[in-house]
Amino acid sequence: MLTGAMLGLMQKLALDIMILTDEIGEEEFFASRMTRAQTLQLLRSLVQTAANLPAGTRERMPQIDWAAWAALQIALARPSQHPLQIWVAIKELTPLTVQQLNGYKKVQPQLFSMVP
């Protein structure tokens, strides 16, 4: 049940990031204090949720780039030193993860179940 909630939270956070940054370019993103701050907070929450998933759950979803999410945690500690990694996470890793979560939800719905 907790795993289903965590996967749902990951999906929600990722979708929020995608909506927030949908029509913004890289230069504009890094120049925007509010959008950048909110997006980085969402990314931190997403990274933390991914890290807290049981290892067995991550193993059942091998197409998701768990290593990239773990590496992003380091970049988020000093975002000004890792702008490219953060931008790639926003524009590529996040949408790809949403797509993969949707796929896993179809083939492994029990992982997303909220029923004990």
C-alpha cells in the first residue's frame, strides 16, 4: 500500500514539474527565481521519494533510470554547479519516467495498488 502511494506521488511530482516547465526554455528557467525554486523543490521531493522506494520495487521497474535519479540528488545540493544535469532531468528524465510509470501501471498494477 505504501509503495503504491509513493509511486503515485512520484508520478504527481513529475507531472507538476512537466506542467511548470512546459513552455519555458533553459535560459528563461535559470533566470526565473520563482519557477526555478519551485521546480528544484519538486525535483528534490521526487528524488527523495524514488530513493525511499523499496529496492525490490525499483528492481521490478528496470526501465526507469534509478541511477540518474540518485545522481540528481548530488546535483540538487549545488544546482548552480550542475545546470545541464538539472535541465536534462527536467526535460528528459522526468517525462520519460512518467511514461515508464504509466507503462508499468498497466503491466504491474499491483505495485500501484492502495489496497492493503
